[in-house]
Amino acid sequence: MSDEEAKPERRRMVRPPSGGTAAGRGMGTKMKTADTKSMSSQQWIKRQLSDKWSERARAEGWRSRAAFKLLEIDDRFHLIRAGSRVIDLGAAPGGWVQVALKRGAKAVVGVDLLPIEPIPGAELVQADFTHPGVDRQMMDLLGGPPDLVLSDMAHNTVGHRQTDHLKIIALIEIAADFAIRTLKPGGHFVSKNFQGGDAGGVLTRLRAEFETVKYVKPESSRKDSAEVFLVAMNRR
Ligand SMILES: C[S@@+](CC[C@H](N)C(=O)[O-])C[C@H]1O[C@@H](n2cnc3c(N)ncnc32)[C@H](O)[C@@H]1O
């Protein structure tokens, strides 16, 4: 798919597995029963172990294969600058936090529902970002307005198409709203999205608030996954 402001094609949502390691969460298949779920989880773990990006992540010391997605996005758009302040929503196990620090960010605050092993140089909060007050807590830890807001948040799907769709859009809207409220002028926002996740309302808002908005499908994002990333650059 072209990343030039393309409208994502409509496809069935995929379900993130609830088990296994955190690396690559959000890339599983739709599961219906306990048996198929456990079979699917086993397949997911097997796939993780043989996946080229997961192997590279282990070899290079990244906590997740997701790290390569941000590296790729940043190679292309140069979003992380030396001295940047970065917020990372849905940060576990910490691949994107590692990337932000490696690329010179001076302050990184991450949040996740799951605990994250400490990463020197980063403040990591275990909380539901959608809960009142968590955004304020993160801003206090960051010590100033962010230059970059990242969101790789992915919920555990329930298997009901409309419900999952609403949950995905809700997470993107909450992340986008936070980015618009807090980013410095000239700041950037990156959010996970899914082809078929009709983020029309959010897109309209982002286009009004940022100079450029693009869809990107990184090489390291699984081809069979509906995952894409929204990259909104230069907050007006
Ligand atoms: C694909 S993983 C993130 C991987 C991460 N970017 C990395 O590089 O390691 C998605 C994460 O979003 C988190 N998440 C989902 N909903 C959330 C919420 N409401 N608040 C905080 N974290 C959330 C999940 O717990 C999960 O760990």
C-alpha cells in the first residue's frame, strides 16, 4: 500500500494473542474456542521463535521486534532528535523506549498495562493510559511538553468485530487527543492503526492539526497483519 495519505483498504481485524512473549503482540489470528486459542498461541510462539525480525531483535538486544518498526519509521522521517522529549503509550516490553533513547532522546516516559523491566534513562509507568490522571502523571515525569508522542497500544480483542473496531478507534482517538493537547509546535505523533479500522474522524482532526499525515506499513510489520502506522508530522 502506498503510504501517501492512502485510505487503508477494508480488511478483517486480526487478534493479538494473550500469551507468549510481548514481542510482536498484536499480530495473532482470530481465535474462537479455548482449544483453538491454545493451538493458535502455540503457533504464535513457534512463529515468534523462527521469525527473522524476532531473531534480529534477540541478537541486537532489542526487547521486541516492534523496535524495527520505529527504527524504520524514524529512518524515513527523522522524528527522534537529540534532546527530544518522548512519550510512549503501550510501551511494554520496551522496544520503542530503547529506540528513542538510542536515537538521542533526553527524556522518555512510557506507560503500559503490563509491568516493564526498568530501562536506564526512561521513566516507566504501569497503568491504563485511558484512566483519568495517567496522562498528567506522565507529563509530570517528562518535565516539559513532548516533541514526540508514540502509541503502539493494542487491546486484547474480544472477537466481536464491531466491539473490537470501537476499541481500536477509541485507543487511537485517546492517543491523538493527548498528542494534540500536549505536543510542542513542530512535534510529531505516531500511532498504530489497522487497515479496516475506520479512523476517519481522527484523520480529519490530525490533518487539521499537523502539516503532514501519512500511513506507513514498515517492512518489519508482518505482511499478513492488518497493522499500519499513522505518522502525523509538524504540529501546527
Ligand atoms: C504491540 S505492544 C507494544 C510494543 C512496544 N511498542 C515495544 O516496542 O516493545 C502493545 C501494548 O499496548 C498495551 N496497551 C493496550 N492498551 C493499553 C492501555 N489502555 N494503556 C496502556 N497500555 C496499553 C498492551 O498492554 C501491550 O503491551
